[in-house]
Amino acid sequence: MTCYVTVGTTSFDQLVNEVLNDKCTSALKLLGVEKIKIQLGAGSWSDDVRVRVFNGVVEDQGDGESGGLPVEFYRFKPNIQDDMKDALVVIAHAGAGTCLECLRHRRPLIVVVNENLMDNHQLELAKELARGGHLLYCTVPNLCTTLLDPILFNLNPFVPPDQRLVARFIDSLMRGSSS
């Protein structure tokens, strides 16, 4: 059982370093997680994590251990769908594409909002999806406690909107204008 952590193409160093602290790895083990897989993006590890988890050696991908859990990481991959599908739980940044992709795979999702962003539209998206019961969201300092929220494994499935509705609407407009 894997916990998959993804930050997209940018960096979210606070998140990737937080998930590897003792409190979070203990919470993950309570959930039944046996491995952590991290998509690091353009980010970097703190000095503590670099030494404690990866023995000071960090490339663009690698393996380590934190709190008794194996850790695997990579920066980028053309397709992360399999990593999401195979995960027991996903922890992700609040990018719209990442959120919707994960929800399509019906994985329990915790979205961690980056408070350092200037225009935090990600918070609005996270709040709206949480209001529908589709995910949990938090900030970095609250991640470890959010992992233990009993709602995590009882979230509502996300049903994407019918894309044909837009096509039908446009079609009806075009028919109406040709009369």
C-alpha cells in the first residue's frame, strides 16, 4: 500500500519535506501505508531530509527510508496516472489538473494548499471540492492530523460533468441563429 505525493511541475518544498517527518510517517503507517512515493517536481529536500532519508545523496530520482517506510522519489514523469491508481491515498498540491485527475481515479485525496502563493485560487478549488465531500484539504502544518481524519476513506465519489452538455448547448444556439 503506497502513499503517493505529487507537487506538479513547480516546487512545494514544505509539503515534500513535511510528509517525511516522524509524525506524518507514523500517521501513514496507522493508515496501512507501506511505502511513500513522491513526485518532487522542481523542488528540493531540506538538509535534514537529504541526510536522514537519503544518506546525503540526492539525484533526480532515488530511494531512501523514513520512519521505517521505504521512500521512492522522482522529479518528473510523462504520466503519473498509474502512480495515482496504485495508491492507497494521495497527497497533492491543489492544482486543478492534479485534483481532477486523482478524483477520476477515485483515490482518497488530501489536497495541501500552498499558503505562499500570491493569488491563491487553489484554496477556492480545494474548498469547493471539500464542500462536496470529494477530498480533504489542509495546509502544511495540519497535514499529519488531516491524515488521521476518519472521513478520508469515506469521501464522496466525484462525478465529472457531462461534456456533451456544452456541445449540445452550442449546437442549439447555432440552430437557433440559422432560422
